[in-house]
Amino acid sequence: MLVGSAVRRVAIVGGVRIPFARAHGAYSSVGNREMLTAVLRALVVRFGLQGLRLGEVAAGAVIKHPRDYNLTRECALSCGLDARTPAFDLQRACGTGLEAALAIGNKIALGQIDAGIAGGTDTISDPPIAYPRPYQQLLLASYRGRTLGARLRPWLRLRPSHFAPELPAVAEPRTGLSMGASAESMAQHWQITRAAQDRLALDSHMRAAAAWREGFYQDLVEPFLGLQIDNNIRPDTSMTKLAQLRASFNAHAGTLTAGNSTPLTDGASAVLLAAESWAERHKLPVLAYLRYGKAWAVDFATGREGLLMAPAYAVAAMLNDAQLGLQDFDYYEIHEAFAAQVLCTLAAWESREFCREQLGLDAPLGTIDRARLNVKGGSVAIGHPFAATGTRIVGTLAKLLAQDPAAKRGMVSVCTAGGMGVTAILEK
């Protein structure tokens, strides 16, 4: 052990996020620093942490400006915590928030710290815009010039093409495919129909809308820049409306649409984690405990496996760690990068061939009760600021477990770019 002689339980005290907003809309005037600071500040106020020195703050962003190289520390300095609270950035694509929670949780479990905050933020509306490398080299050559002539000479190479910006793209460098195109291929492999995807998307919207109406998100979401609720939720959608949308990634045989895929989203979220003794000293409730976590990766670049199938493996390995079955959960929170991705994962767990040949199991993991899946809505409806989704889910699931006297545990599954997945188990 790095510090302690026994592993401590990791308590989830609570979570806060700002409303998730469709890109280039409500949050187009701000960036990651403003959003993450707002979330951290709200968490500090909600749990009375003003002036306290916490053990650590961990967060990150997938789309990040070079100026934000120390993003989390800068936000921690502005949120009301003692300025001596250390902080660090990390990034595991869409699994960043959950990975941050596991990192903080491990430090608490080992006794390195007593309490910490994990979070994530992402913006599509404020991306870093780069220019072609020849233009960069021209600028640097001019900067290095020791005389006026040496500084001016590189500018003779200036061309109109140098001013064509290079925007961030949600595409895999090794395949050149967008995440949507990869998910479309997965849907075809697993024979996931358009109707099944639309049904899952409809459920996501209806459940999210109902959760807002009943007040479930009232204490989990802090209004920001005039936005009170997630603005992608469509309570008036229907199977008929979803069926009218065009395919997004394959015009001829595609099944993925804007309606059954996650929208590009801006937002931030965070959770407060602690040792039980710390929570007791500060008279803070414990909603649930972070008990297990697992990360996995698949060989997607060779075509041997679908880009977003890693959670199917990670969950199986995590269940083995915990000595649990797939059905031993009261709630399942599976990130809806695309409705197809969720359905492919469920199909894999139900497949005798996949579980035998890929997971090395004697029998399929089996089915789950779909009534327990993303019961307060998922990413298709709520939105998906890449790094913020993991801690959004942890905060939501912890509250679900705390509110349900009969519930014992819940599962979290998040797929990510790069053919990876991050999973976790929360227990009462």
C-alpha cells in the first residue's frame, strides 16, 4: 500500500452539474474554464466547503485550448476552496469524468487523501482553431529571426492556403472514420434495426423529461447563463417523428440519425467523494459508495472489433472482480453515445458466441431489465459534453440509489473514442 494498511470505502457525497446545452447555443460565449468553475463553485456552496483544503481535485476536457494546460487547478483556485487544494488534469476521451472519479476514489481508498472532487467539462462552441503546419513553421521562423530581414524573409512563403483553419474532428486517426460511421458499422454487424434505435432514443427523451417534471434534477443541476434545464430534451418527440429523420452517416443503408445519436453538447459536472470518517466529521450524508471500476480497450483499428465495444469487455471483467452477475443490479447507467452502441453492447452480453469466444465465458452474461436502464434519461436526450458525462452519471446514480430503499447497487458503463471503455459499480 502506498499509505494505508487497509482499503477504505469511498463515499459519494453528491454531485452537481450545469444544464447541458446544445453546441453553439446557450454557452457559446464561454469555454471550459467558465463552465467547470461554475460547477465547482456550486459544489462548494452546496456542501459547505468554502475555505476548506481538500486532498485533490481531478477533472479534464477532451477539447481544450493550449491556454488551459492547467485547467483544473485554475478552476479550483476560483471556486471558493482553500487555494492550497491541489488539482490535476486527466483525459480519457468520453470516459474522462468517470476516470477522474476512479482516480480520486483510489487516493481516498489508499488513505492518501480524505476527500476530493472529480469532474469534467467540454465545449464544442469554443474549440481551439489551428492553422496548417506550414503557416506555423513560417511564424516560428519569423520569430527566430535575429535581424529585420531575417524576420521578414519567411513571409515571402505566405500562401492563401495557410489561412484554412483546421477544426477538431470527432474521427479516429487510425481509421479516418467518424465515431458515427464506426457505430453504423457496429449496428450492421449486430443487426440492430433503426426502429430499435429510435425506441431507445424515445425512451431516453421521455424519461429525461419526466425526471425534470418530477423535480429529480432540481438539486443536481445548477442554472447557468440563464439556462435552467437541459435544452436538448424533446418531450414532444415520437416514433413517427424520429422515423422521418434522414440517416446521418450512410445515406443509402444507414440506421443512425440525429434523433438516435447524441447531440454535440457543451457542459460540465462534478462529484464530491470522501472517506466515511471525513463525511461524518463534516456532517455530510453519504448517498452511495464507489466500489469497483474497470477500464478496457479493443483492437478496433484492424477491424477485429467495433470501436465502441470495449465496455462489453470491461463490464465482464468488473463483474468477475466483484463476483456478481449482470442481473445483480437495481439500476444500469449505460452512456448513450448512440442508441446503436447501447443495443450492440446488450446484444453482445446476450450472445453465447461472443461471451464464449471473446470473453472466455461458459455462458452468456444474459439480458438486463430494460426498465432499469437509464431510468432518468440518457445521453441521447440529456446531451454529452464528452468529459462531463461520467460524473453526470455518477451523481445521478448515487442519488437514485439513495432514494430507493430497496436498491443495493448500480452499474455505470461509458464507451470512449480510441476503442476504450470505463465502467464502475456503485453500492449502498
